[in-house]
Amino acid sequence: MKRYILTISACLMCFLVKAQTGYNYAQYDAGLGVALNQACTDAETIKKTPALFLNFTYNHTPFLNYIAELQLGRLAGGDSVNTISGRQFKNNYTAATFRAQLQAGEFIDYADSKLYNALKNVYVSSGLGIIYNNMAEINRSSPIPGFVSTGRNTSTEFFIPIKAGYEFKVFNSYDEPTIKIDLGYQYNYVLGDQLDGIKAGSRKDFFTQLVIGVKFAIGGYTSYRKSISHQ
């Protein structure tokens, strides 16, 4: 009798495990990546500069995520010789952000549609960030005599990140998403005017980023209400 009970229990466990294939996911991810920056400020010339970042993600569901991120990078712009204002800067910055991210799979039915299944990983994201600006180089003097801009060499400002992109999920043999590749575009609206170390005009500074990153599942496995990998 004990042998029959053990056999039935083992079969039942196998059935339950198989039934959950494609439904399980890790609640926590760790990631890293790179970004290509462009700063739109009081300096006329826009330049492309790099950034690196690390992030930690809490997955409330596979498609609703909360992301804390630390970023180190450089922003630059202007031309001290070939512009009227003479404004030029290089900002070695440190930034931290917290964002909520919503993917289409949270609210669309993708089980029976190849199109919706492909679109389920499209996301939008926003939150709040803080950036520490440190001018490695700065020029506020114009070739025009007497025309000098003001500003600070260091500052701390809040900004609002708004991001859209696509998350490619890589699944293991149990159809659990273990690696995620992120391609995105992020607009960062700064709530101040010292991103370039120059105070001028009434328009706030902002910078944009083309982002590529990778995340790795690190544990806390739980189940979702529907198959995550469903084709």
C-alpha cells in the first residue's frame, strides 16, 4: 500500500511540475548595460557620449517590473571656438533612478496570436531620478566681448526618466525567463538648468539615451497566472 501511495504521489508531483512549465519566473534580476547619450542644453552643439549602468529589478509579475539603477557616464556639448556663445562643457555625472516598467503582456491575450506574442515584451517605463553633475571641462565665455554665462561646476538635480523599448526574453528548459536583453530609448527631463554647468534662458535641460542592457534571473521563483513563453 505504501508503494502505491508513493507511486501516485510521485506521478501527481510530476504532473503538477509539468503543468507549471512556462508559468514560473524569478522575482529578482540583476543587470548591466551601456547607453549612448545626447544632451540638449544651453550649449548649441550636441555631442554623443557614453554611459555604463547597473540595475536591480523586482518583478511583481513577468510584465510588471520595478527597477533601481545606478549610472555613471559623461555628457558633453558646445564649441568654444565656432559658436557665438562659446559655451562648451564635459560633465562626468553619476545618476540613480527608480522606475516602474509595464510590458504589453500584462494586459493583452497573446496565447493564440503570433503577433501579440511578439508584442507582449514591448514596454513603457517612468519614475524619478537624481543626477550629480561634475564639470570636467567648462567654458562660459563668448568670443563676443562682455558676453559671459553663469553657472555652477557641481550640482545635484532631480529628473524624470521616460523610457520605451523591447525586452527579449531567453528561456531555460523549463520555459522560465532567465536572461533578458533590453533595447530602449530613454528621455530624461531635468528639473533644473545645470546639466551643462550653464544657467541661461528659461528652458530646462534634458538628455536622451539609446540603451542596451542584459539582466540575469537571480532567484525568488514564483508562478504567473498564464504561460509566459506561450507561442
